[in-house]
Amino acid sequence: MSSNQPTPTNDLQPTPTKKTVNPVVERLLNVLLLVALGVFVLVITVKGFFVSNVLVQQTSMMPTLTDGQTIWVSKSAKVDRGDVVVFFTEDVQGKFLAGFLGDHDKYVKRVVALAGDKVWVEADTNGNYHFKVQTADTNQVLDEDYYTYKDVKVVIPATTEANLGNMASHVGQANALVVNEGEMFVLGDNRNNSTDSRTLGAIPTSRLFGVLI
């Protein structure tokens, strides 16, 4: 008697053979992964706490710095008179992340005076004005005619009367402005094309991002 039952078939898929990785290759991949992670952490640490690159996107520091130029700043250096600094245009929370992510606007300017210093302008025979600074620590009066950047003498142009801004009320030493504690007075080297402490007032040092290296 013949059977009409179908012949059973085996539908089970064969278990794939597990591929093994060469131990040497596996070790090498682990080392490369650790190296890459270490480099990443190093870059984050260095840019967050020590040095950082900044793209200049303004003409207010010409001829010292030009629009489109990349500069490097130290985030741990002490600020001194004459230093070129980068600072946030407004107060920010968490400067580490704000600076690293680059999501806040910054200015690049030169520090002319520090806390306690006196700042005023004096007119020359042509009717233009020059900034003067009396230092708080030595009482020395500094002329602000030129600076040196990378061994090149940068001559600072005179300021026209139209560009005095708030300094129009600080003509002469008797009318000097005194920089408050925790602030710095900054100016652009391109005196007649710069938004700086003449209109912004002295800048809180808490906004400082770095000092030009």
C-alpha cells in the first residue's frame, strides 16, 4: 500500500561558521582605537584650556591683522597692556564649550589700559587725537603711537574727532577715564574703523577668550 505522505525536508539553515579575528590584528585595532581616543581627548583639552585658533573676520585690527587671517591665542596667558586679545561680545555661560564650539561672536582688539589705569586723548596740531595712558602701578604716561608685532613696527594712526565716540568727553589728562577693576580698555589698531571701548566702554575681563601668541 503506497503512502501519500510527503517526504520530509530539512528547512533548517546551517549554522554559519564563526569567523575568528587574528589576535595580532585585534590587538592592533584596539591600540589604534585607544590612540585615536587619546588624540581626541588631547585636542579637546588643549583647545579648551591652553591654546586655540581663531579666524579674524574684521578689518579693525589692520594692518596688524587682516580679515580672513587665522591666529592662535593662549587661554592661560596673563593680559598686559599692548596685548592683542580675543574676547566674547557678550557675557557667556560656560566659556569652555562656548569657545570650543564657536557659537558665540568674538572681537579681536588691542588692550590699551588695565584696571586702575587712566585713559584720555590729546589733540595734535592737525586737529586729530592720540590716546594717552597713565599706568596705575607706576604712574608712567604711555604714548600710544606704535606697537611691534612679529618684529614689525605697526604705526597707529591718529583718531579723527568724528571717531572719538565716548572719549570726546575725556580730552586732556584732567578729564581722564579710570578703568574699573575687572575690566580692560581695548581699541582696534585701525583706529577710524573699529568698534571698541570708545563706544562699548571698558570690557569685563571675564569675557576674555585668549591672548595672541
